[in-house]
Amino acid sequence: MPRQALPTATSAQALHSAGPAQPAFSSDVAGKAGSNAALEKLNAAVAELKALALAPLLQRAIDAIRAEDAKTAYDCAVKALELDEHSGVGWYLLGIALERRGDFANSIRAYEAALKLLPDHGEVACDLGRLALRLGMKPEAEELFRRFLARYPDDVEAANNLVCALRDQGRAEEAIETLRPAIIKAPENPMLWNTMGTIMSDQGDFANAQVFFAEALRLDPEFPKARHNLATVLLMQGDIEGALVENQAAIAKVRAEDDRQMMRLARSTMLHCVGRIGEGWDEYESRIHPQFTGRTAFAIDRPRWEPGADLSGKSFLVICEQGLGDEILFANVLPDVLERLGPKGKLTLAAEARLVPFFQRSFPTATVGAHATYEISGRLTRVVPFIGDGAAIDLWAPEASLLREFRRSVADFPARPSFMTADPKRVAHWRKVLKTAPAGLKVGLLWKSAITRDSRHRYFSPFSAWAPVLAQKGVTFVNLQYGDCSEELAAAKRDFGVEIWSPPGIDLKQDLDEVAALSCALDLVVGFANATLNIAAACGVPNYLISVPGAWTRLGTLTLPWYPMTRVFLPPGFGEWDTVMAEVAEALGGFVADR
């Protein structure tokens, strides 16, 4: 390596939790590290360096990139930089090779070095911006794309990428206004129509999104990202069989491995939605494939469990994964794991820190501790600090991978009403506190997710849609909504004349063990699928879940097999909240009358 060698990892930065592995619309950031145009310019630059010793190494690196041989390209670029660490071409080729190998953090550093040494080579800024956007550095990506477009204002690919940066920052109108002139200039470009479709999808306008994806495919029937997006929008509109057909066609044409794994993850969702649950879990393993962009790695140097492996008498580590709600949802399988381990086996469970007391009480024979997640070389990596060197662990598994063996059909889900346990003393405490609230059945209410990434807002109704539910008599609504909800509480009182009672002395976001106890003291919980509803449902609290078309957790049913005490309410179409809220209101009225 050159004397200014790149570090192998970024400084570890602790994160609260890794993001959930959910299928999504392709971000459609255009271009690839080492595009043909960029390589042609590099060829010309190397031709001017023929007298230098590093020129043959740089040429070999270019040829290796064209041949999809990232390792050779990396080796040659490093050797060239050892000869001349001020070679901008060398740093650029190193950045391309690193990105092709999936080392995004070090690739960014190499691109940054190249940009300083090659300020007139616009492709470096464009590549750096594209990679920054891929890693979630949205404002930085926007600045780089604007910098490139200032020099090359007619570059369609860069305009498309700027639109993606704007869209991903929630600036939909600005994104559309930026994209519209690009489409007028190049109406035959399928990439632009596909990107417009992703903006529409982001806003929940799936009908118009489908039109744009169809136009992209008319212009280029071999466009796998557009076909993937068409499959996803069909899923959102309830055409699951059509979604599977389009998804398979997209996978057959895609070349980039990270895109293939993204499409496999989407396929797992579709398989779950048609009840092909075992196949769905097999495809769900794409979430931890080394080349899946959204992957969370697990730093545990012990043998990994695979379906069929004998667990009897083993010391088994299960690492919970994804979001808080997912950690609880997937815990449905843990009683089966304990039974399989037998009296001589030992379960060690790594959970999110706020869930540790809740899990420890629910599974008292297990050893429960907190996992931690760090960003290393641009990748999320989950570690289990409390097990030391892990030498006592025989096998380990990510929590959701267990479902491949224990939950391959709806029939494999047990009818037990609960699998998690709240603190009985705290339940008694909250029953006493609730007596100080206004008279009526106590119904917990939650209406949004605190997570705002990945367009999650489209899965939750506007608060105004709750009007018929809040109009029901004989009910005291209890606030279970974590995060800042002062605006909605004020709106309920101002617009609907309803006081949503807030329980005293509890942090609904941090005190999750208390949330479990409070939920168990209520008569009913009503809301959308966020962490709190999962906690209540796992404890066996009667609950109403307002679901959406294409929700894979229903596993092709009109129920929620994970939670027998859950009653599912489904709108007739995406965003048709008035119909489903009227149904919830009617059911709540019946619930009150029955009691």
C-alpha cells in the first residue's frame, strides 16, 4: 500500500439498532463504479503516462475492472500507488476496485483523494456522490451531483442521481421539478421514467407509479430495476401473483449481486403473502448475504446453526435482529428452541438493551444480555459483548433464520395466546393507576412509527382518519404512542372533543418493560404495527391491528398467525383509510357493548 494507506475500518460508532430488513423500491441511482465513459477517460489519461513505470499497472487495473476482476484491479492500483502516491488515476482506480469489492467506506476515501488530485475529472465527483447516496449521506451526495452538473449541465445520469438525492431527503416536489426537464430533454431514457415512478411510490401513489414503471419497460424491456419496481407496486396493490412473475423476470436479468439480493428479499415478501412460507424464509436469508447493501453483519466467531442441526444439549446463542418490533415478533419461535435444547441445553439471547428485562422474565432459563451495533467500513456490524470470547457457545443463529425450520407453514404457529411475560407487580400497579383515569374501558391507542426512513409514513393513516374511532362512547383512550405526539393529543381535544389520557411517570419509548405491564393492564390496544403493538400482542393483550395490502407478516392470511389475540383490519386498497377506520370504530363499539 502507499504510505498514506487507508484504514481497514471507520471508527466504531455505536448505534441504537440496525434498520429492519424490508424490501423496497430500487433507489435507481444511475451508473456503476468504473462506467465505460469513465474508463475511456482513464485510458486516455494512462496513455499520456506511457513513460512512467506505473502506467502498465494502471492499464492492468483498467482491464481488470472491464473484466469484472475487482481483486486484480485492487492489487494493481495499490502497486501503482506505492510507486506514486500522488497518482489521481491510481486513487480513482483504487476507489472503483474497492467499491466493486463492497468496501464502501474505504472506497469513499479513495474517491476523495482522487477528487483532490483530479479536480477536472468530473466522473470522480459523480461516482463519489453516487456512493455517498448509497451509504445514506444524502446532503453530501446532493452537493457532489450539483457540482458535477454545474460543469456538465446536460448529463442525464447526474440529473437523475440528483433527483434521487432530493427524493431521499423527502423533497418530492423539488425532485419532480428537477426531473421533469430531464425527461423533456431525453424522453426515450427509461431510467428517468423509472425514477419518476419511485417518487410516486414514495408518496403512496401506486397507480401512477405503475404507469411510469410500465413506460420504462416499454422503452427497455430488459431493465431489471424497473421490473423489480413494477413487481413491488403490484404487491402493494394486491396483485401478488403478478408481482411474483415480474420479480422472477427481474432476477433473471439482473447482473449486480447487491441488486439480486435486494430482489430476493422482495421475493421473500411476495412468497409470504401467498402462503409459501417455507420458501419465503429461505429467500429471507438474502437480508444477511455479504453483498446485500442493507445487510447487518454479525461478529461472532462460532459455528453458525443451519436448519436440521441438532440442538439437544447444546449451548446456543440467538442474536435478535432488525427493529424492536421484529425482535419481539421473531421471538415467537423461542419456546420451540428451548424445547429443542432440552434440560441439558443452554439458550443465550442477545436483545436490544431496552428489551433485556422483558426477555429475561419471559425466558427465565436463558441468559439474556444486550447486543450492540457499530458502523465498520460503512457496514452495520452487530456484536455480543456480554459473552466474552464466546468459547462456551456451540452454535449461533440470527433470530429470524430460526423460522426456516420452526415456522414453514401457518400450521407451525402455535395457538398459545402469548409468549412474552410482563411483570405482574407492575401490571397490578398500572391497574391501580388506571382507576384514576376517567371512567370507561381502557383502550390503548397508537397511530404512527417513530421511524421516518424508507417511506414508512405510507403505512400509517393521517391522524384525522381516527375520528370515527375516537367518537366511540364508554371508552377512555390511553396514549401508548411513543415519541413526540403533542400535536396529535392537542388535535384530538380540539377537533374531536376527546381527551387521550397520558399515563404518568413512564417513558413510552425507553421503559419498554413498563410499556408491557401497562399494556397488560388495559382492556384493548388499537393501532398500527409498531414496537408497542408487538409488545402488547406478544403478552396476549386483546388488540386490533390496522394492516395494509401487501403486509407480509400476515403470511397470506387475514389474521396474524404470530399473535392469536390479534384481530386484523384491512383497508380495501392502499391509503383507503376511511373504510377501515369505520370498521374499527364499529368493532370497538361492539367490544364496549359486550362488556
